Amino acid sequence: MPLEETGWLRGGACRSSDPELFFPLAPSPPQEARAKAICATCQVLEECRSYALRAGESEGIWGGLTPQERRRSRFPAGWRTPAVS
Ligand code: SF4
């Protein structure tokens, strides 16, 4: 991750949080909810979310989104058309 792209991280509400909350070994709904609650208060949420989507971050909570939510955001329902046989 190039430093010039992530200067906004210094303003992140998660800076003083346990990294395990955002990058857990075993994700769970309660852990995701706690991380998202912190993201909801974050002044750089939009920058963080935009970066994670652009960079294709595949792990952890970024910008209030789980990896699955980021994938759905990049490939919304219906984007793939069925193959014609
Ligand atoms: S949006 Fe969430 S993950 Fe991103 S910097 Fe803010 S608190 Fe951290």
C-alpha cells in the first residue's frame, strides 16, 4: 500500500482499536458489528471505503464493509449474464 495513498489512515477512528477487531482470525457477526460501529464514527470512512474497493482489499473491515460486502459492491447482483447455450 503506497504511503501517499493512505495518508487519510492517520485520521481513522480505528487507530486506537485492537487490530483483531478489524482483521480477526475468525470473523463473527458480533465482531463485525463492533468494528462497523467504530467505522460509523470515523471521519475518513469515505476515503477508507473508496481505497479498499479500488485496491481490492480482500481481508478485514474497511470503510464499514466486510470482505463479502466489498465483493458484492464491486460485483452487484445481476452483473453476470447466464451463458447462452
Ligand atoms: S472507516 Fe473504519 S477501517 Fe476505515 S479508517 Fe475509519 S475506522 Fe478504520
